[in-house]
Amino acid sequence: MHYQMNFRSKLEESALDALIRELQRRGPFAEVGPVRIGPSAWSIELVPRSPGVVVGYASVAEFQSRACRHVEIDNVSRVDPSLQAASSW
């Protein structure tokens, strides 16, 4: 199971780079990315190191307050890679 971190607003490149570094350093993730840039929102795909780890924090608010204070996270959603691949046809 993958997770997707969603943002309502676009991020400056420096803020995005800093967030990715923090996620790689502090988050329980095997992979961080790719970053998807949409017209009104951005998202980062996260692959946990172990299937039982959601984001490593009790809530998105806790994650934001402890790991990436400078970026406002809208939400973190689960993404099933098999469904995602099937829906991209």
C-alpha cells in the first residue's frame, strides 16, 4: 500500500526540496516521490518501509507539527498501486 500526501497550494521549489529531505530523513518511507503537480494541487507519493506503517505519526496534524512545519498538508490518503496502474490505461 502506498500513501499520497496532498497539498492544496503549490509549493516553492525550495520548500518542496526541504519537505522531501525531511520525509526521507524522518519519515518511515522506503521511497518518497514522484511529485505530481496539478493545476490546483500538488501531491507526493510515499512508499512505507513496512506495510503496517501509515505515516509513522498518529495523525496528519502531528506529522505536520513534528516533521514539516513549513508546509501545510491537506491530507494523506492511501493509494493501492495495483488499482492505480489499472486505472491509468
